[in-house]
Amino acid sequence: MFKERLKILLAEDDLNLGVLLVDYLETEGFDVKLCKDGELALKVFQGNQFDLCLLDVMMPKMDGFSLAKEIRLKDKKVPLIFITARSLKEDKLKGYGLGADDYITKPFDEEELLWKIKAVVRRIPESQGDNRKEIVSIGKYAFDFNNQSLAIGGKTKRITERESDILNYLSAHRNHVIKREELLKALWGENDYFFGRSLDVFITKIRKYLKEDPALSIENVFGVGFIFNVPA
């Protein structure tokens, strides 16, 4: 499945579930470190490199949301998936607001978790891929994907990692219809209501960033998706 065993930090206070997940994921080719509370998970994270973190929300000593905040202070890019019994809309939005890549609600099927992990992991080489040009021309703008910036007329605007991912996808498929479902799956791994809301917010921001070149437009295609119109 992968050339190297990817390292996963699993923060889960239910040791029965934790051990089952460790056995299952290691059978699938991952290297998993299980921590029984948030404080221990933070210490382990600070002393090691991980490719992905699975965080229970309700844990002793430090909850998953607080742990995610601390992890983000050290590493802004490591993928995060919350595993929790809390299914309230507010909790999901809070999780995504902390930079979570996905959110899975207990009880869940192990295979469902595996596919969510695969979807997130597939995006790791995409954001660091060698096949991407460092600087791409988008109309009058120069888009630097690696440095997450847009430049025009001697002015440079720093954008977020997610904005950079979306703009890169739009640019790679410029002047063609991009199905909303395909864009959501490429960036988040699934076509989800909450991801859809986030996508709309990001698209609105990107439109504002590109407003200094009136020839550029991100056109809504009703019931389908978008077209990123860029003059040849």
C-alpha cells in the first residue's frame, strides 16, 4: 500500500478500543503509537515525528481539542482525524476549526476509519509533490504553491495551506468544469456537508485574493461545481 510504514499517533483512553485499532492498523501496514491520555500523547508527539494523528475528544488530563491546539503549535501540517462519541454539529465545526482533516463518530467500522486514513494520507504527497511547479502564472498573478503566496504588481499575499491546495487544484484544472464532489474528495477525501460549507468559504476568499486581475473568475456552475476561468 505504501512504500514506507507511516507513523500514526493514536490518542485513545479506551484501551480495549485502542489495542484493537493498533492491531488492525499495523496489519494494514502502519506503525501506531497508542497513548491513553492527552498529556502523554502530547509528550510523545513532541519527541517524535508522526505522519498522522488520531485523537479521541473525551480523554483524561487533556481533551482531544486541547491536544490538537498544542499539536498545531508544533506542526501546522500534520493531518489530524478526531475519533469521538460526540456527534453534535458544534463539535464537528470546532474540530474542523482546529485544522482537523476528518472526524469519525463512534461506534464506527474499522474499515471506514482505514479509508478515511487512506484519503488523508493520499493528500500528503499531493501537497509536497515533486511534480508541482514552484511558481505558476495565473493571469497577472504568480502563484507559489510551496511558499503559499500570491504575487502581483510587486505585492505578495500569504495564503493558508488549505487555500493554497484549493487554488492549486483550480489552477491545474483551469478553464474546465470542476465537479464539486470531485474537488471535495480530492481535498478532504469525501463529499461532506461540513466540508462543502468550508469549501464555499475558501472559494469566496480566493475570489477576493484574485480581484486585482478582472480577467480571472471562479464561476459557479449550478448543480455541478466550478470553472476557473483563466485567459490563455
